[in-house]
Amino acid sequence: MPIRIENKHRYPRDWTRISRATKERAGWRCEGTPQFPDCRARHGEPHPITGAKVVLTVAHLDHQPENNDPRNLRALCQRCHNAWDARSRAQGIAARRRTERACGDLFAAQLDGKRIADPIGRAILWPYGFGGDDDC
């Protein structure tokens, strides 16, 4: 799967070599996951279930890019990699959403200039001054 830009520093400089070695060890076939244990989709060919062209990827079984022990790495097709990472990805999405909305979480109302709208839409004067997003 693509490496998120904010996580790129967590991968070793020789990740390309490590990734290739993992795929070669697997014979350029998916090694499967608990969800799809018998998957052996071959890189570059149509996936036997989805029909999409397989792009073999390398997954960290513990979801820690710093842990590149060969026992922690598995060659996976897109279907298996997405299934393996689904819970971790959902947690990351939820954490990013919480971070993005952290300022707004403090108040139930939405700020609108120096006025706010309460949850039922009434305009209320904001008595504490408001300098924009810098107040967060």
C-alpha cells in the first residue's frame, strides 16, 4: 500500500531492497492472511477473485514500519493487505479526524465570526473575543 507521507521517515532507507526480498521469498505470490488464508494471487496477473491486476505489496504484521524483521513481513495482494490493515487504518482515520476537529470538540456550537450558532441554530454573541483559528 502507498506509504503515507507523514510515515515515510519510519521506513528504512533500504526499504525497496527489503520489500523486494520479501516478495522474492514468497515467489511473487500473495502469502494470504487469516481472512483469506488460501490466497496465492500472483503479482502482475488478474486476481483470481476480484479480477483486478495484482500489485504485490509488503505488510508489517505488527503494523510497525520500524520492525523489518523478515518474520514480521508478509507479501500480500491488495485484497489481503487491505483486509489485514482494515482495523489499523480505521483507527488512524479516526485519530486524524479527532485531531482535525480538536478545537471544535471543546464547544458544541459552531463558531461564525464573533457569533456562534448553538445546536438548534440560534445565534448567540460570543462574549470572549474571537481572533479566528489562532485561538485554538
